[in-house]
Amino acid sequence: MNQPYPTGLGEPELVGKQALFQPPKKENKKLVPKEEEYSPEKPEKRVRMTMEITKPALAIIQQVQSSHRLLTGQVLPKWRIINDALELYGRERQENYEHSDQ
């Protein structure tokens, strides 16, 4: 029996072509200290739901998407437009509610 890893001796030295064509060894080097390490923000968990919107609302969404694509060159998902619109509506409504109490 010819075992590639003899018991108790570790890995055998490779000879010939096997020695030449080895994958690069992983080095455990950190260029950035632990405190300054970049950590991307984790996106908030989204809730899946179905919405029925009117044709004028869909036209507005498509217009916002195309203008965003022209400005940035990236796609703006419909859910993000609707999410931002609802958050803006909620903030404005809260502000109006606070002003009416005074």
C-alpha cells in the first residue's frame, strides 16, 4: 500500500512537476489593524409583500429609475423607491402632527 501521507511523518516532500505547480500558500497577513478594519453596513431585513399601484404611480417610479440610472449608471430597485417614499411620507406626517399640537 502506497499512502500519500505516511503515518506519523506529516506530509511528504513533493518532487518533480508536483513541486513546481502548487497553489499559493495562504498567508495570514493583515494590512489594516483590527480597529480600523472596514465593515460594511448590514442591510436591514426586508419584508416581502405585494402591492397594487396605479398606472400614474408606476410611471413616476419608472421616471425616477431612469433618471437615477442616467445620473449614476446603476439600477435603482422599485422597492427602494417605495421604501424611501413611505419613510419621507411618515416623517412629513410626523412633522405636521407636531406642528398642529403647538
